Amino acid sequence: MKVMVIDTALGACVAGVFAHEAASDAVRALGLRRELMTKGHQERLGGLARDAAAEAGGFDGVDRIGVTVGPGSFTGLRVGLAFALGLGAALDRPVVGISTLDALAASVAAPGLVAAVIDARRGQVYGRLFRDGAPVGEAEAWPLETARDRILAEAGQAGGVLLVGSGATLLAETFPDLAGARLEPLAAPSPEALARLTMAADPARSPPSPLYLRAPDATPPSRLPGQPRQPAV
């Protein structure tokens, strides 16, 4: 299988074409462009995708497109989604949505408990727990204290946890009882993890639609420009 992956949901702008190596059951990058950034994905994505595809010999043979759907930056993930859906329509190829939390967990080869955590600001993290690669519960937005409690409760007597994502250092620095955790403060998932998840995804169960775990920080205005304010009652 040959796939293209798009990621603009977190701290990187990624476009890559990957093929599955049947002999080793691994993925191989045919063309890859990745730049760390928190803003400006819209300006860079088109060029990165063009260059990655050119390095891979064009879009011929691409079986599907995978795109990160969040949780993450409200603006960033919509940039990636719009681009992936437009490309899928042009190529007549299916587009599958990939959770950033699932992709972060898949970016680290670690047995035992893995907590994928993204700094959501406002005293929260987006998180999901995994044990031996399998998810434990759903993705949620947690207050920092809740995240610590969930992680420690799941760690139990076995102890030991790997924190991966932009929320890893935040949690370890905030709570002394997590200071001994192993940390992988990745700004974004690895492109290889995105490719593996894209190949394994069921298109019927992985729609390319935004995954929001809380309402956006910005809210629409309560009145139109020039419209008088409503009197208080």
C-alpha cells in the first residue's frame, strides 16, 4: 500500500508519501517534508506536499490519504483537513482521519503504560492512555489534576509510565509524583507513525472530520456590526 500523510494539527507541518514494505512489515518514506511550526501551516503545506510528492515520483499509486483530525490547534487541523479532502477529491482517493493522540502513542515503541498528552492551555491537557499499544478509554480533555490521577491510577502497582506529547513536561513539572516518569515531549507525531495508522485505518470508521474535545476559545459575536445592544433585563 502507498499512502500520503498530512499533519498540521500540532507543532509541525508534515506532508509525506510512504510505502509498506511487505518483507519487514515496515513503512518506507518515498518523499517527506517536515517543518516544526506552530503557525503558518496554510502558507507552507501546499509547497511541502508538492515537494514530497515530486520526490516520491508523483501521486500515481497513492491508495489513500491520512490526515490528523485533532485534538490540536483549531485553525491548524482545519488547514490540513481542507487540503487533504481537496487532494482526495482531485485524485479520487479515500481520506481517513487520524487522532493526534493515537499517533503520538504510536510514535514511541514502548511497552507498558503510555500517556499521550497535549497541552490544551487553560490548565488542561488532551489525553488518552494506552497499555502495550492498545487504548485504555477514550480521548478526553482533562484538568491537570485529573490527568495526574488517571495516570497514577492506571499505573497502579506496576509503576512506570511514559508521557508523550507537549503536555509531558508540563505534567512532570507540575506534580512531583510524576517527576520520575519517562518523557517524550514530542511537538507532533512522527510521520512514520501517521503512515502506519493510515494504512491500518478502516475508512468506514475513521472519517476525516475534526475531533474537538472542548469548545473553541473564540466565540462568535453576540450581535452584528451596527446592531444595537439589547437592553439588560
